[in-house]
Amino acid sequence: MRTWNPQLARLRQQLARIAVTPDPLPERAAAMLSVLGEVLPSDAAWLAVRDPEHGLHTPLATAGAAEPLRRNFQTSEADDEVEQLGLNRHRPPMLASEYPVPLTESRSWAEYLLPAGFRGGLAAGLFTPGGRHIGFLSFLSEDPARPGPADRDMIAEVTQVIAHGLDRTREIAEIARIIEAARAGVVLTRGGDTLPLPGLPGHRLLAPGSPILAAAAQELTDSDTYTTFLAPTTQPDDDGRLVRVTALDCARPTLDHLSAAVLLSPPGDLRGLTPLDLRLLGLLVEGATHIPAIAAALDVDERTAADALHAIPSALATPNLTAATVSAVRTGLRIPPQLAAPT
């Protein structure tokens, strides 16, 4: 049975309150590091997020003489060493005295930390309750005995609280709430992987490698902020076998690998447009103009394509095809060409 520790309970409460504030991420990190510094004095401290796709650690907050840590983590070798020590995997924090090799044989200590006068330290990976690696916490001291085992055990009790406060998927979920009709969603990473979006279930159409995700990522490179379009689906419970896709740009490339929120919702009012019309609008948005090429892409005869082109401006209440194309981009009433076949 654990002994009640009022200091630890108070620390957890303070960190938990900071974790749920709407303050910007660097401000939350600085507040957390300040609170930690009150119970674990050190000569330098570092709180960073990790980009696993680039193997980089970006500092959110530092305290004291943290410049050697910053210079160390700017190198490509730093993440390799963290991996070798097992700190990129879910494990308890590690004291400098617990390193599996002498500090003089550790690249980071030999080249950066020992020359700066540090002799003691603590390193902790930060992981969400689901086991996802968020970042890294370090404390350094000129005293080889500090931090000590009691400090390590205390930090082990609060790392998940800290990780929760630094988890940017929560911020992305708040942004995604503007799509009130969303039924499913994921966070898309720079490399095309997906992470759960808090508050929404995932969906088979949003699995890594999905053409919907590829289309969303491609369109965001041109739109900067958001894009919306329709996609066919074989799900019988989806209205008209179509689903609306909305992608919101959430990238902060200097910070991490999280790129966008991609959401699925009902298609909404289609203005009487048929799947053929929506595919045609997708082609118009991509720049198609010649009826023979459009007919071939739609696998219909030229007369059918011409009739559809003639009807579209009226359906969208626009004066011409140019205005209809602009409206299709704005309203998402289109099926991108790469999604024309059912997924």
C-alpha cells in the first residue's frame, strides 16, 4: 500500500490544473517546469516535445543553464542515444547514476554536459496513457547526488500528467469542434500516419494509406487552412453512399509532426447534384475544360457530359461554370478525381 504523500498529491493537482488550461503550449510548459522546480531544485531543466518522424526534440521551456542540453538535442545523434538508453520507450525515469555506461562514455555527457559542470541528472520520457511518446523532461545538477532516487520516484508519478498537458492532439480536437456534424476523425501526421482525435472515433476510410487522407493532405498544401469535399463510400449507413471530408490544417512544422485534423460527416444538402455531377465538378476544380477529356474521365458520352456541364450552374445558383467551380471549392460539393471510384 502506498503511503499518502501530501507533497506529491499537491504537485499532481497543480500540474493537472495547468494541463487543462487554454494557455498556449509554451506557456503551459513553462508553468509546469516552474511548479516542478519548486519541489525538485536543479541547476538546469528542460521540457521538450518530440517529433518521432524527424527524431528531433524541440524545447518548450527551459530553466537555468540549459544551453548545453539545447545544443545536444540539436544534433542528429541525440535521439539515437535516447533510443539506445530506452528513454523513447515507456519506462521509469533514469538518473545519471543509473546510466548503463559511465558518463564519460555517453556522447551527450562527454561532449556537452560534463564540460558544462553537470555531474548529476534525471531524464524522463513523457508518454500519454495510451503509450504515445510526447516529449522529454530533464533535470541537471552540479551535485552528482542530485536528483536522487526520491526525486526519480516523484517524477515517475507525474509524467503522464505532464504528457497530457503537452499533448497537442487535444488542441487539435478543440479546433475540430467547429465541424459540429463530424462523426469520425483522426489526426494526420506529416508522414501520413494517423493518431486518435480525442472525442471522436476513427473510421476505416481514415486508415493510414487511405486515398481520402492522401487527397486531404494534397489539397491542404494548396489551401493553407482547410479543405472540404465529398467521397464515395460503400457503407450502407452513409447518406447516399457519400461522406463529407473536412481537413483542417494544424501543422506547426517547427514543433512537431502533427499535420491536420481529418473529419468525416454526413454529405449535407447536395443541391440535387448527382454523383456524376459531383465528379464533374471535381474535374473542373482540377482544371479540366475540354468536353471530350471530361467525358472520357467520367466514362460517359460527350452529350451526357455536355448536358451535365450545362445544368451545374443552375443547380449551384451561379451565373456560369467558373463561378460554379469556385462554389464547389467553397462548399465542398465535388468529388476529387482520385476518389471517383468507391473506396
